[in-house]
Amino acid sequence: MAGGKKAKNMAHTAKGKVKETTGKATGNESLEFKGRAEQMKGDAKQTAQKAKDTLKH
């Protein structure tokens, strides 16, 4: 996987985890759900990139 894309996707996942945790701590359900969504977005992009890399080799 390209290093830059991998880092970007991992950043989405980490950023989502922070949002989710902050939402849980403050009782803000909206922030918590946005965090979960961002984590899923990052995970999906990582999976897609790994599949592309697998097909290239």
C-alpha cells in the first residue's frame, strides 16, 4: 500500500476513535456517531487499498 494513502486512512480511523471517545465522555451522541462513521470510512478505504495492492502483485 502506498505509504501516504495508508497514513491518511489510518489517520481517519484514529481521528474517528478520538471523536467517538470524546462523544462518549461528554454524552454527545452526535459526536460519537460521527466518530464511528469516520472510523468505518478509514477502515473501508484501507481494505480497498489493500485489495488494490493484492491485485497489482
